Amino acid sequence: MKKAFAMLLSLALLLGAAGAMAESTTITMGTNAGFAPFEYIGDDGEITGFDVELAYLMAQEMGMELVIEDMYFDGLLAALDQGTVDFVMAAMTINDERKEAALFSTPYFNASQAVVVLEDYEGIQTVEDIADKKVATQDGTTGYFMALDTFGCDASNVAAFKASTDCVLELTSGRADCIIIDDSVAQNFLQNFDGLKIVEGLEMPLEEYGIAVKLGNEELLEKINAALQTLVDNGTYDEIYAKYFLAAEETEGAEETAETEEAAG
Ligand code: ARG
């Protein structure tokens, strides 16, 4: 009887230790998986994308197993602060406000906002034209804040959706005149929905995406930066970049590829 109890006890201890080990070797990423090509639900139902592929490899570099928590974009930094997630990777633009709420990695991607309209729409030629338009954006994003603060739109004219693709419906149904969203995501909309175009020639500030960790967690930040650097140095970053950002353009003709290369370098 005593022996059985001792055996049970050691089994429990063993299981407990295994549990603790499993816990310490996983790392949880918070994202908003409705932002293709950075993070989205793939055909197999799994979350994938440029950020996600990088994140899996970064976790591997750090010797940890990646767990992904999908949530609303505007809740990500709070989740980080509460410790629900260890880091946030969500095509998130580094800016001063967010730097008060989190620590950011070295920038890993350059972006800017793009304005998407219906193909035959000519109502926006310059950024000044945006002020009196009805705008669709994703909640909590730089596009949303730019509509209000930079372009001077009235709040009643700026719709903010939890899901970025709802912006497309708002536009095609005629409830919005334009969408303001990150350029690569705008490109992705054009590839997936007919009858849209991006307004060319608008001056938009450069945005840099960063990976966020909780304030004070310099230790994890250093590991993330080191893992990212390794993937850049060994060419993996470029491979994943090509897969998501060059493959699609090849099918669209040489002209557009040339433009993109110019913009990138
Ligand atoms: N870059 C923009 C921002 O930081 C939009 C990011 C939205 N990302 C997402 N996964 N929904 O505000």
C-alpha cells in the first residue's frame, strides 16, 4: 500500500516536472490573423503568413515551441501587458504611443498606408481629398488614426472594423469611398477582390513593423532580436519575403515587379 502510494507520488512529481518543462519551452505570440499576407487563416485552417512563418523559425532559433493566440488587433498590447501572450507580431507599426506601452524589436518590415477605392472612382487625387470622404479602416490601426489625425476626417465618417476584410465590403457596398490600410494588405485585396484599385501618387509616411514584448522584458527582446538577425543573416528572411511578396507580382507582369524593386531598394 505504502509502496503504491510512493509510486503514485513519484509519478505525480514526474508529470508535474514534465508539465513545467513543457511550459517553459513554449512561447506565446499574440496576433490578429485577418491581415493577409502577414497573418491569416490558410486553406488548411491553420494560421500562416509572413509574420507567422518568421515567428515559427524565430521560436525554433530560441529553442522554444510557438503557440499562437489570435485576437482583435486593438487588444494585442493589453494582452501583452497582462501576460496572456509573450510577444506580439501582427504587422504592428512602431510608433511613439505604442512605445509607451511595449518594447519593440528592430524593425523587420517597411510599409506605408495605401488608399483603396473602386476601379472607376476618381474622387481622391491628393491626400487633402480624403478629409470629406467616408473611410473604412481596421480598428486600432495606424490607418484609422491617420484618417482622423492626419487627414482630418470627421469621426462620424470613419468606420473601424475588427476584421480588415470587412473594409472591402464597406467599399463595394458603397458605404465607404475608400479604405485606408497597409500597402501590402491593400495589394492583397486587389489580388482577391475584383473592381478595386490603389490610388497612386499619394505621399504617405514610412512605417516600420516591429515585434512587441512587455515593457521591462529586455531579456526576451534581446533573444528575439538575435533570432531575427540570424534569419536575416542566413538568408531565411529573404526566402520568406520572396515567397509572400515577390511570387504574386511575377504573375502580374514585369512592370509592377520593377516598381516594387525600386520601392524596396
Ligand atoms: N500596421 C498597422 C498598425 O500597426 C496595421 C496592423 C494591423 N495588423 C493586423 N494583424 N491586423 O496599426
